[in-house]
Amino acid sequence: MFDPSEPARSGEIAPAWAGAVDTWVDHLEHERGRSRHTVDAYRRDALDLARSCCDWGIEDPAEVEALVLRRYLADLGERGYARSTIARRASTTRSFFALLVRRGIVDVDPAALLGSPKQGRYLPRVLRIDEVDRLVVAPDPTTPVGRRDRALLELLYACGGRVSEVTGLDLAALDLPQGLVRLLGKGNKERIVPLGEPAVDTLRDYLGHARPKLASGIATDAVLLNTKGDRLGTRDARTAVERAARVAGLGHVTPHTLRHSFATHLLEAGADIRVVQELLGHASLATTQRYTHLSRGRLREVHTLAHPRARANHAARQEG
């Protein structure tokens, strides 16, 4: 019997749930063509819901009611998850049960009217250019790990890639003579992004001196390697960025901070937002507009230079 006052605990899931999750994952991989990272994220979301329901004594998705799902979202909040994460879990739950209904695994969709928490207007932190300069030179260049971390930081900022895109790079994706990198984004969509000279130079140094030591004779196509010679994981990449930020005295910095800084700095330098959209790999311009914003000082500067009356007023103030 479901007790909404009982907190969920992580545990094993019943066979009915395991089969439903497998159906969901198969659908995402083979019918929707989602990337491995996206599928893994959705799998974790579905498994967390399944474990919670099993802990509450609900061993079959067909037994789930709307009250259970509302309690699940509330439980996520009590466990300290961010509103954005809870909103994503709600979206996953709606899609998950919609598929189960279409496949005849459940008769009634308990998630059809499931809402999501309201999202605040949140703009990720943007580093100043001088802060980016401090960050990318923070790792120790005398060690293989330090050189790798410098290459990681330069890549994240130079191409504005998602951390999964950058850690997923193979050697064949780099064209250093032309200063280009091929990123594999969401939906397995490829895009070519230019690299600046600092990133190219740092990558050449890493590939020539540090990567062979990290590989330790192991044959791999991955660009960024961990100390065991395997591909650097996204979690380790985040840790490397946080470590460099501490050394540089910049506080909390994530790979997404560099992605957002990349886009914002391009816009502030006059880049067209549709070009930035293409570089970021966004399907919708609205998504790019949420990622990028101009500082108030830059807005004032653009207004002063572009608006006729603003120019006149500025000239009058200068003469006065």
C-alpha cells in the first residue's frame, strides 16, 4: 500500500519496472536516435522513479496513480534537487508513461496531467575575458594531467562545446592545421567549429607531450585521457574545471560556465546570434537567446553608438 509520508529509498526494482525501463531505453536508442549520454540520463531518471515506487510497495507501473507521481516530485524537492532537475524528471515521467500507454503496458496514463515546478529566470555565470585567461593557465604545465586540463579548458572555451561533446572527441575530429574541430551534438548532429590559435597551440602541446604518457601504450582514439589511459569522463572533466577555478581564485566554475562565456563574449563582440546558435548546436534560436545575454554596459554602449538621438545626446554631454 502506498504511503505518501514514507520517504523513498534507493533499492532494487521489480521485474515489471525493469521491463518497462528497458522498453523506454530501446525506444530512445533505436526509434528516437538519441545520443548515448541522453539515453543514459533518461535511464537514470526512469530508474530513480522505479526505485522510489518499489520502495513504496508499487511493483508494477500499471499500479501507479497520479498521487504517486506528485509525491515523487515532492520527494525530489525534499532530497535537495534543483527545480530544473525536478522539471526534467517530470518531463521524463510524462514521456515514459506516454510510451507505456502506447505499448499497452499500462491502461491509463497517470502522468498525463503531471505538472512541473515553475522555473526562475536564471542566467549562468559569465567569466570576464581576463578571468578566462587566468583559468586556462591555472593547471600545472609540468605534469601530464596539468597539460591535459589546459587542453580541456581551452577546448571548452574555444568551441563552446558541451562537456559531453568535448570529452567524446576522437583524434579524427581534430583538424589542427585548419584550426577546426568536429563536434557530435544532440541527436547525433555534427557541426564544425573553429578553434583559435591558443587552443590549437595548447592541443599540439598536449598531444605531443602529455597524451602519450597518459595513454601508457594503450591504443585509443580518445583525445582527452584520464590517468588510466581511458577516455576522460564528464564527471572527471567537471572536477578538472572546478580544480582549475580554485587555483585561479574564481570560485565556482563549471564546463557550462565556459560554454555560456563563449557565447556571451561572441555576442558582445558583435557576432550574429544565428551564427552563435549554429556554433552552439541549438536547434531553436529561443534556446540560444536563453544562453546568451549582453551586459548592461554593453547594451548602453551599443545604444549610444547606434541610436541617432542617443548619439546626439552623447555628443552634447561630451561638449558640455
